Amino acid sequence: MANTYQQRQGQGYRGGRDDRPDPIDTSLIQLKTIKADLLDNVAQNAATTIADNRNSNKPTQLRRFYDEIVLWDSKVNQQPEKFEEYLPFIRMINAKVAYALGRKLVDPNFVKLINDGLRQVDSVDTMRHFKLFMEAFMGFYKEKRPKD
């Protein structure tokens, strides 16, 4: 009987804890230079945290954002002199992720991951580093959350 009451109160069997995931730590994602563990342990830990939320963060949705990051990285590498012109559109990915959050397609942890990464993109090199980080993240994410 108590369990049914807890469920109706939105507390389930988890002792009153809500379904919000633990906040992601993005402090180790530093894009100025690539440290040895950025594309390994740091990316893997981020993927593990984000894969824990089964209510959103579907692999297809995350792949769309990764594909856009790859697209902008490619444009920047083809025409590095246009980086400043491209930067507002690169940072617009934040708005797209916020929209996806509003539709419950991604969770706040993924929003924080993208926001904190894009905030550091200020050159062709940091754009490349962010793309490489997201590539590693997506690889580990696929391992942690295969097809639903």
C-alpha cells in the first residue's frame, strides 16, 4: 500500500528521489590543448552520465547534433579565414539543443555538455578539438547505450 502511495506522489520505489540525473561534471573538458585523457576517460565518463537517462538522449537525436558539429568543423577547416563569420552559427547549436530540451529529446546534462564545449570554441583548433571530443563521446555513448 505504501509503495502505491509513493508512486502516486511521484516518488516511486526510489525512496523519494526524483528522476533527474546527477549533474554532469564538464570541468575536465578543456579544449585549448588536448590532454591525454580528454578523448578517453573524460569522454567515457560524459557518455556514461548521459547514457544513464533512458527517458531522453536517444542515440539518433545526439547523432544529429554531432553531425552538425562535424559539418561546421569541416567548413572551418576548408576556409579557416571565415572562422569568425561561422562562429555565430556554430554557437547557434546551443539554441537548437535548448529547443530539443524543451521538447524533452535531450536532458539538461547533454545541454550542459554542448554549452560548455561550445563556449570554449574560439578558434579553428578549439573547434577541431571539440569535434574530436564529441567523436570520442559518441563512440563511448554507443557502447553505453546501444540501440533502444
